[in-house]
Amino acid sequence: MDFFDINKKIKWNLDVLPALKEGKQYVMVMEFFTGTPALDDTAANLSDIAYTTAYDDRINRFADQIIQRGNSPNIWIRPLHEMNGNWYSWGVFRKGNDNQKGLYIDAFRKVHKMMRKRGVAAKFQLAYNCNTNPDEGFHAFSEWYPGPEYVDMVVCSGYNRAGVSGRDYWVTFTEMFTNGYNQMLTLPDNKPLGLGETGSSAWKDYDRAQWITDAFNDLYFKFTRVAQVDWFFHNKAPVSGDWGLSKPKEIKAFSESVLEYS
């Protein structure tokens, strides 16, 4: 998995091709930034994506790059991810998008239709944040569901953010994931489910290695519908957390868990 700004050319040989050559599945998170970085923290662009041609050339260019490089069916496209938030310009709670869930649905459908019309063979993921900001109240995942013909897998992303952005409490993997998982179970059509992004911060004397071990165990025994998991290992401090594995104990916990549960 990696993140791709639709305003930039895909670094195919560096990012995508090595995984595909090994026969692996590869998730391309398709990020609809405005193309003007100074605007990305405030812009709201769902309407432009859904109802104007402002992003059409960029969508087509993204599709063409996939096709020109073999159009692998092992690629997953994840457009407009974590829409049930306000931190991206395509988030429904961003000022300007104004909680218009239909606007998001129309944008997602348009991206899907354009890429299919272009000939892209990849599968598509619908990607939620596992837990909506409590300030926004409760919103069922079904409110953003675009329909079975547009979705091949449903995922949500969640982290243990202890010590990050004012979070002064530690959460277990199960505490973090249960709400999102249960919401995904309520969606129609019995689509495969996944964990879009996850990881844990390192905080105080809490054991991040144990958090990782517990997460794998919980995924295997509790969350049995999960078919795909993507861990996030980027260091995004100080803007966000350091999600990398910085200690041998943590690396050992992850590698042993992959071997045990894969």
C-alpha cells in the first residue's frame, strides 16, 4: 500500500512494480489534493470532483498510467479515503462539503465510472475512518455506501493515538477496531472487509510490541471477516505520530505475528 497524489506522476518502478512482480496485492490510495498545497488544509472539493470537470483529466491520467503498466488485476484502488472526517478536502465534515453524504457518493461513483470506462481492471475499496469524530455525532457507515457495483471491498482505518494530538490514554486494538468492524458488518452485499491502515504510537511505559501481538491475535480470532490488513509504518511526527517500529522487540513482535497468522 502507498499513497498517490493524483496531481503527480506515479513512481511506478519504485512504488508499485516490485510488489506486483512478486505476485502481491497492491493498494493504491488515490488522494484528491487540489494541486495547490497551500489550499489543501481549507479547501473542500467534493462538489468539484462529482459535478465538474476540474479533476477529470487527473483521473484519466491516473487510469492511463495503470493501463500502460499492464493493468494488473492485483491492484486495489482506494479513492477518497477516510471520507467520514474533516482532515482531507474530500471529507464530508470539511467546511464546504457540509456533511452532504450524497455529494460523497456521487464523487465516488464518478471516479469509479471514469476509471472503468477508461479500461482499468483494478478492484475498488470503500475506505472509512473506523471511528467518526464524536463532535460530529453518530453516523452509520451505510449513509456513505455508494452501492454494490462500485465496491469490491470495504475497509476502515484506525490507530492507537496515545500521546498524539492531545490523546492522553492508551487504547487496545479491540477497543479501536470494534466499532468500525461492527459497522462494516451491517453494510449490504456481504463484501470482503479489511483494515485500511493501523498502527500504534509509543507512549510512556506502555508496550507497543504487545499491542502488535494482541492486534494480530484479535484479527485472527475476533474479527474473522477481515480479509486484508495494511499496517502504517511512516514516521509523521510532529504533525502526527511516529508509527514506525523503533525497537527490536517491536520488529520481532510484528515479524513473528506475520509468520504465525499469515
